Amino acid sequence: MTRFGIKTICLAAVISVASFSGAVMAADGAALYMSKTCVACHGKDGKTPIMPTYPKIAGQNKEYAQQQMMDIKSGARSNGMTAAMKGVMHLVSDEEIAALAEYVSGLTP
């Protein structure tokens, strides 16, 4: 095999892994949405919360959603309905928060 052939195969492998890792992030966000009980309050689709005072989060800006979850987790945000989330957020890592924010931002509002 020529050097060009090996470089092409390596490049294809890198592109493939990069594409797969993006898909894993989205899949992880969906799984986390269920396992971390987000679904219980915000609804399966992120837009049918169980109470009218809970936010619809489907399609929310990713950076905004991530910051709100981080602020609730740290205690920097403690207004509104954050008390309901405070008990769950200590179970969610920063990486999981990023995956959840990515997931909800992709839901159809």
C-alpha cells in the first residue's frame, strides 16, 4: 500500500470517529434526559411540563440552558422553580450538563 493510501485510511478513520462522537453526545443527552429525571417535570418532548410554572425547554439556546443548570447546581441561581431542580443537579456532572444542554437545544419547540 502506498503512503497516500495509508494517509487516506487514517484520515477516513479520524473523520469517522469525529462523526461518531458527535452522535454519541446526542445519544447520551437523550439517555441522560430520561435517567436524570428531566422528563418527569419537563415532559418527554421538553415542551409539556407537568406544571404551568415549569419552563418549556425544547429548543432552548444551548449555552443558556447549560449556564442555568450550572447556576442551579452551584447555588448561584436560587429563584423561581430552581428548588425543584436543586435536589437533582448535584447528581449531574458538568459533562452531563453539557450533553443535556446540547440535547434540549435540538428538540423542536
